[in-house]
Amino acid sequence: MSGHSKWSTIKHKKAATDKKRSKVWSKLAKAITISAKMSGGNIDDNPRLRLAIDKAKKENMPKDTIEKAILKGTGELDGESYEEILYEGYGAGGVAIMCMATTDNRNRTGGEVKKIFEKAGGNLGSPNCVAFQFAQKGVIVLESDAVEEDRLMEIALEAGADDVSSSEAAHEVISSTDAFENVRKAIEEASLTIQSAELAMIADNTIELDLLTAKKVLRLVEGLEDQDDVDEVYSNADIPDDVVAELAKG
């Protein structure tokens, strides 16, 4: 179990009270812009852009805002010049942390990310200090009561998924990036509701956390995610269901 869906579940339960829509929209707009800049504005030829737009729609971002973000990426509208930066480091308990950011000022962002690591008792590391432990995978998450695990496994594996795992928090379907779209389509065609579908960095091996350590790591993750330029945060933490339940209480 990668722990990815468990962290997501904790964040989703807190989201209603914690997140500010304007900040979320700003991050999503940057993700759309840089995706369009890298591979063009046609979602049929740019899976990454399609995923970014899907996320924006789920957050009720206005259509014209999405379109403007695409046009900025393709150069048809003036906009800021963004670059992607990967930050790596460690949190409590030796947990590996990867932090993906999109910024127009790497010095500002780097300094702020370093402070967040240090404030939460972690430390920012050098390039590739933890990245070698992760691989990009397709991750599809469904609520635990959306479908029986055996039924989901049958659908997902037949469509090319690598693995399906379940907990009290959620079902998590892992696939290669190449099989991701086929697996997502198969699940949707089975009339199952997908909670989230994304390309994510998944750790080869995980570290199981107790409640105290999990709280410290969550504090670091939340601090990073609250930083304006940070898009995604990944870790190799694995959290037992009883700890997830305690964390979700706040």
C-alpha cells in the first residue's frame, strides 16, 4: 500500500474547512499553463493537460479561466514565465518527501520551502536524495463503499492495472502511466464513481508511521501544500487505518 490514497483521504476530509478556493484555482491555472506550454493545448495529444483541466473542473474553475490558462501556455496570451522545480528532503521518522513546484522565482520559492521543512522538524536535501525511491504511476482512488474490492480488481486488472489495494479509507488502483487512461475509462464505463485520478510519484518502499510521527509528517506536508508555488507533495509514508482515523479527526 503506497499510502497515497490515505493521505488523500485525510486531505479531502479537511479540505472543506482548510482550503481557499482562490489559492487552489491559482495553482491549477499554473498547472494548466505549464502543461500547455510543454506539450500543446490539445487535450487529445496532451494527457497531462487533460488531467489538469479535469482537476480544475472538479474545483469549479470557470471555463474562461481554464481557456486563458491554456492560451498563456501556448503563447497566444501574455503571461508569467514559469518553471517546474523538484524539491527533495526528509520529514520526521526519516520519511522521504518529494515536493513539486511551479514558480516564476526559484530563489523565493526555494527559500520558503526550506523554511517549511525546518519549521516542521525536517530538512531539505540535495537533488536526487530521495527521488530514486519513487516512480511515476497512474493512481485512481475510489471511496471504500463505492464497489467491492474483488469486483474492482476484476475490472482494473483486465484493463491493464498493476495492482488494487483497499483499506477502510479507500480503494486505490495503481497502473503504469501507459495503461492509466485505459484503466480509468474501464472504471468509468462500469459506472463507478472515481474520487480522484492522477499521475503521481509512488514510493517503491514505505515507512509505517505511528500517530505521533504521522502528525509531524502531516504538519510538514500541509505546510508545503499551503505554499503558493507548490503543486504536489509525495512521501513514502504508510499509515495504518487506526492512525488515519485519528488524523482525520483533526
